[in-house]
Amino acid sequence: MMDFNELLDTLTPEVYANLKRAVELGKWPDGRPLTREQRQLSLQAVIAYEVKHLPEHERSGYIPPKTHSHCGGSGELAGPDAEQPLNWH
């Protein structure tokens, strides 16, 4: 019997696209509704496929990071060792 990871290795871009569309619409291409379990498993497969095959910015739900200006920063993200002045408002 094939486990989840083996199944993911067999997914083609076409199958991925069909699963993603089914999750989005809540139904299979033939119009039959997805059960709750089918939707959950299909979503897990879509996310796992994206992690393995797509760059982060192309994955479902990706939100690009925003620069910040809190803590007196210039709007750029600083490294972990960079000193940041503390501004009290």
C-alpha cells in the first residue's frame, strides 16, 4: 500500500492543478461535491506538493513580508545582531 509521501511523489502538475481547483470549488471536475475528508486530504496534498515543487512566493496563501518602521528602524529588516534604538511612543 502506498503511503502519503509516495503518493505525493507521483503527483503530476496536472493532478496538482485538479486537486487545487477541487479544493477551491469544493467539488470534483465532474461536479460531485468533495466530502470533508476528501477536501482535507486534497488540501494537504496541494500544500505538500507546493512545498516540494514551488518557490515560496508561488505557494497558496503566500503573503509577502512587509518592511517595518517600528523600533526606530529605517523600514528595512535588520539582521539578528544589528543594534536598533528603542523609541518610546
